Amino acid sequence: MTRHTGRKASTRLLRVTDDTLEAPVLEHTVVEDAPVDLTELVEVMSRVRAAIGSAMTGRPELVTITLAVLLAEGHLLIEDVPGVGKTTLAKSLARTIDGRIGRIQFTPDLLPGDLTGVSIYRAQTHEFEFRPGPVFANVVIGDEINRASPKTQSALLECMEEGQATVDGTTYPMEAPFLVVATQNPVEMEGTYPLPEAQRDRFMARATIGYPDPADEVSMLDRRDDGDPADAILPVTDVATIRRCTAAVRRVHASPSLKRYVVALVGATREHPGVTLGASPRSSLQLLRAARAVAALDGRTHVLPDDVQLLAEPVLAHRLVLSTESRLTGRPATDVVAEIVRDTPVEPAGGRS
């Protein structure tokens, strides 16, 4: 998927009906992405944040990370125990932007075609017609992704990295925005297939929700009296505006010294004694893109080291393979990243160019 051009191919689902079959087909269009100004971006994202907050209790920093991943054109992995609101967060986001929602419940018997779609033979035309799968949506919710086989998990790789799916030799682009929000349960691991390093690297950020504090949990009980609050959310913007917001994020300035700081942080993960496999060059790109999005959410035209530090843990920790000693002592990857952030100096503004 081309991320840095003014014109972006998108895909729209149409309905085709005959006497025997109704099937969605894909029509390709070209969408002009005229960037919004940052004042409008902040106003739009404030409405989105407030709408999500009406369904989610607490954790405003999690909403910030989610919006940053959306605007940076990445994907989000939420790793937490059941029942803390992982799916509610994804559903709420999709409803606020008036986007299509694709829901995939990953199970051991799920096949790649169940995600991407299949070609069906139409006797009337003597041709095959493609029926898109649930991955063709603006926000794709993948529940318990680690319960599917590696073959099915890999079907998401092309979609996430390239913004397209190839079925029977034909490539179909996704419509922007395209965000995969995958969840996995780190506790109940029996019968699961842990995500390999290559697939974890495709997720821009990993987040956890955690248990709410007592006051927030009481508030959650009040909100649930009339049903799921996510179902009551009304759109506060649309996907066309989100595309214009992502175009604005690409224009946020990152100085040469800031880019060197990003590279220094990522490079330190490869040399840390508690890490066997450090973060990839892809993580440098994604950390910078996410930092641009956070700066834009704050209404700034430039990225600060604070933006990078805020995102270092969610963007880098899940990519690290810890050493045997770290695993035996129970040291989490988040502690390693926190140590790297603490020990990596920030180059003064106006330093070497």
C-alpha cells in the first residue's frame, strides 16, 4: 500500500443481484487525500476521543495510543485477560468514524479464505466472482488471534503490511483507513499458537488495558444498565475525514536529531544484554510515524522527544526476544525498554545536522 502519495486507491463494496445469488463485489476508485489543518484534526479527534470515552471506562492513555496507531496507518495488538474491554474499544472506534467493521473470531479450524474471501463460480456468466471476507473493512477486529493456526495467521500478513489481499492470483486493495485491532489472551495458552516474531513485528503497537480501579468499575456497571454502550455510539466523523487526517500526520516535521534519537533507541535494543533479538528497522519507521501522530493529536507541527518516549514501550516491547536469563528472572520486555529510554541521551535541539 502506498502511504505517502496524495492519491490513494480504495475499494468499495457493491451489491450485485440476480435470480439466484447476491454477492458483494469490489469497485476500485481513487480518493484524493487533501490534508486537514491541525486545528481541524485536533477538533475531530477530540470528538472521537469523547465518543470512545462514553463506552470505555478509564485508561485515556490507551485511547491516545489507539488513535495514534489509526492516524499513523498501523495496526494494534491488545494483549490482556478476558472481559476488560478489548473488543469494546475496537467497536467503539469503528462506530465513531462511521467505518465498516469486520469481526473475526479466530479458532483452530479457521481457514485463510475465511479471512480474505473466496471466488464463487456463477453459472449464469460462466465466470468466477470474488466474495470479500471480513478483512475488507475499515476496522477489523480479530478476537484471540493466537487461537488460529500459523497458516491462517499468515493470511493477515499481506493485508496488514501491503494493504491488499491476493486471492486466486488477483490482488484486491483495502479501503483506507484500514486498521487491524487483534486481541489475544496471554493467560489461557492451551491450544493456542503464539504469534511468531515476524507477525508481531507487523503490529505498530501493543497495548494492555488492565483491570479498572473500583470507581471506574462502578461507573462501568452504571453504563451497562441499558445494554452495551458501544452499540449506542453515533458517528462523529467519517472515513474520508480520517484519510485527510492521516495525510496531515505525514506532514508533521521530524528533525534530523529527532530521527537520530529514534534510531539510537531502536539500536540500543539490539545491544542490550537482556535481549537476544532486538527491534527491526521497521520498528524505527513505525515509532517515528506513531510519534508524528501523537504530535498532531497535540496540535503540534513537529515531533518532540517526549512523543517518542511516550510510545517507546508500546511500539518496541512486543518486538523483543528476551535472553534466557531475562526470562528466568521474570524480567518483562517493558522494563528493558524503560531502561533503554532512561539511558539513551537526547541530542540537544540544534545539534549536528
